[in-house]
Amino acid sequence: MLNNLTKLSYQTLQQSKNYLSLGHKTFFTQLQNLLYPPQEPSQKISPQAIATIQNRLNQLLEADWQDTQKGIYPESVLFDNQWTDVLINYPLLCLDLPQIWERISQKQYQEFSKEIDQQGYPSYYLQNFHHQTNGYLSDLSANLYDLQVELLFGGTADAMRRRILSPLKRELQKFQETQQKQIRILDVACGTGRTLKLIRSALPKASLFGTDLSPAYLRKANQLLSQNPGELPQLVQANAEELPYLDHYFHAVTCVFLFHELPPAVRQTVIEQCFRVTKPGGVFIICDSIQLSDSPELVEIMESFPSTFHEPYYKHYITDDLIDKLEKAGFQNIETQTHFLSKYLIAHKPE
Ligand SMILES: C[S@@+](CC[C@H](N)C(=O)[O-])C[C@H]1O[C@@H](n2cnc3c(N)ncnc32)[C@H](O)[C@@H]1O
């Protein structure tokens, strides 16, 4: 009975997030169209695609709930709402929109304020990804990012991230029996630390590490993770193309929502780095956008995504053969899954 009530509360919470983000998108798209009338009529999503998305969303929430029942992570993580963060950041996000619309209308995709230090970053990174003001390089961007992603995915971003936890725990079992506390997990491009926080909830004793190129996002991650009980993850600013760790150091490496933002050749380099730092017998788990090969029925969504949000490498990403790239690096026995709008690759480094 209590269980049913908890499940219902979770479903209701997710539904309200979905409605709120739909309301936000509808209102502000209309306002944007009024102020900056589009040159071409915007593409309507077909009823079939909407039905597929709804169906996949229901399956995602069910899988998420089932994993709490199996003890993979606690029920409490399903209700991890940062309402104070939302209350503070939603007005700031709305205030930022006129600047974003102006940049879109001027087709400016690499605009940074003078005070942003652009030295030392690869050129592909110096972009206003998702039209974000100052790309990934300001504290405001880091503060707004989680909310922007939640609005984009209707409040399901963490539920999609959590799909890595079951394979992660399963793959680590063989190490845990012998080395309990010494399990080391690296989250590459950890952003604001959401994935590390979720990993901590499933594996409270593991040593966690995170890297990202953005100092502002790492500061935000540090803030989030220091509120959590348990050992603080070690966060380091680093390019995923040159991970600052010894060979074979990690039992597992994860990487969430990075690959679609990398040029094709860089994707291969990052995969090779992840292979290098993974232990023989360890696992590398990618969570990223669906691709044409696994979700052809959602082609219209994938094709419209890079024009709605500035995602310069997405068009190539959706056709990229990630399994081939993983195998070229040396990974074997690659399992793939899709959940809602994300795909997962679980790649094994041979013993
Ligand atoms: C879409 S965000 C995903 C962040 C986080 N993993 C999440 O689940 O929200 C992409 C992240 O990748 C980082 N990033 C992009 N290119 C990178 C690179 N070459 N090396 C390290 N981090 C990178 C960005 O700074 C940003 O935090």
C-alpha cells in the first residue's frame, strides 16, 4: 500500500515536471516567435513521434522505479528536487532568454563576454552550446544548466542518467567482493556533478573522481557534492582528450551527454583515453543521445534538435558508429540499450 503510494507520488511528480516544462516551452516559444518571427515555419512533431516519446517516457519511469525496488539505488533519489535552486534560477533563466534570442537571430554561436578567459580551450569547445550565454564558461551558465536540461527533457534528465547505475553496479560486483572500499570510478565531463551524485547514492563506499573542462561547472559540482554524505569526489579540470590519470587506474569510467558535443575525431581520442585509464576487466559506460540506428522512428526529433539548440556536432553524431570506435580502441563485448531519448553503451576492457 505504502509502496503504491510512493510510486504514485513519483509518477505525479514526474508528470508535473513534464507539464511545467511543456508550459515553459510553449509560452516562451510563442514570445520568441512574436519578437523574432521565424523565417521558415517551425516543424511540427508528428502524432506518431509524440506517441513513441510518451511510451518511452512511461517505460523509463517504470524502469527507474523498478531499480529502486531491486535495491540498486534508494527511493529517496527519485524525489531529489532542488526547489530552492529552481526558485532562484528560473527567474535568471527567463531574464537570459532575450539575449539568447538576439544571438540566435544574429546567428552568433561563438559569443563570449570580455571577462571570460578563453585561453587554453580547444576551439570546438568555444561555442554557445544550446545557445547558452558564455557557453560552459561562466558561473551563471553553470547555475542555469541543470534547469535548462530539465526543461529540455521534461524533468527526466536524472532518470536517464540513472540508467547507467544498474549496469555499473552489475559490472563492479566482481571487484567489490575482493576490494570493497578501493573501487575507483571516474565520470568524464562530469559537468555540475549530477551523475557523480547519483553514483554515490548507488555505491556509497566507492572512491569517485570527476573531470571537466569548465572551472565554473566544477565549482558548481563541488558545491552540489559537498552537501552529500560520504567521501567527497575528487574533481579535476582536464580535457577528456588527455585524462590526467595513470593507465588502468579505474574499475569503471562513465561519460554522460558528452559525445554528441564532440567533433568525430575527438570522440575517438576520448574513447581511447577512457580505454587507457580503465582497468583490464573494467567497464566503460556511455550515456548519450539516441542515434538514427537505434531509434529511426524518432528521426524528425533528431533532425530538428540541432536547429532548435546550437549543437554543431549533433548531425554527425546521430550517424556515428560508436561501437566501431569503441572496438577500435580495444573494448569488447559492447552491450547497447535505449531508454527514452538516450542510448547506453556498456563496453568491456578485456582482462
Ligand atoms: C552536455 S554537458 C554534460 C554534463 C554532465 N555529464 C551531465 O550529465 O549533465 C557536456 C559537458 O562536457 C564538458 N566538456 C565538453 N568537452 C569536453 C572535453 N573535451 N573535456 C572535458 N570536458 C568537456 C562541458 O564542459 C560540459 O560540462
